[in-house]
Amino acid sequence: MSSKMTFRVIANRVDAHGSTVNCKDASLVIDTDLQGRADAFNPAELLMGALAACIIKGIERVTPILKFDLEGLEVEIHGVRQDTPPKMESIQYSIRVKTEESDHRLALLHDNVRKFGTVFNTIAPGTELTGTLVRA
């Protein structure tokens, strides 16, 4: 029997312009202002940031197992929000990997991202989630 991981964050409203979210020893200012603000992630951007972090962490987890030579990595996420009902209609990602590994090994890395990412697999069933993994 495997034990389940649990996670906990606490968010607090600061004022009408923003809030904070805290986890472990980390804190983020988040955009909860109805007019929006440029210096903080709004909820949709937090979701996309979580997806990017999930992709990067998944790659970090699997590269030692695959003995994959990773020199650099960039993930870009684009999302489209629909109004009714409000939801992320589609999310596209582009993973650019700096490596000398073969195209076959890049495809294997991408398969691992799609199969084993917690946030990836949470988002995928409810959103059109598509993307590429290419050599940088």
C-alpha cells in the first residue's frame, strides 16, 4: 500500500487589490483585484505556472533515470479562457530542451512528461491540453 502525498496552502486577502498565498516557507502575492494587476499572477496564470512547474519538475525527476543529458530547458504556456461557463478552454505548451540527445530520446522525455505529471494529469481531462517538446 502506498502512502498518499498531501499538500496545503493558505491564502489570505490583503485588500481589494491582492492576496497572498503561503506554503511551507514560501509566500506569493496573487492578483485577486477585479481590475487586474501587472505585478502578480492571476488565478489562470497561477494554474499555467503550476503546469510549467510540473513539466520542469517531471523532467528533473526523469533525466537522471534516463541518463538524459539536459543542458537547458524552457517551458512556454498559452491559455485561452472561455466566458460561459468560465474555464480554461485550451492550454498549449511548448517545451524547448537544450540537449544533444536524439529525437527518439526527446520523444521519450515528452512521453514521461505526459504520463507522470500530477498537475498535467489533473488539467488534461477537463481542458484541451496540447503541446510540443522540441530541441532548443
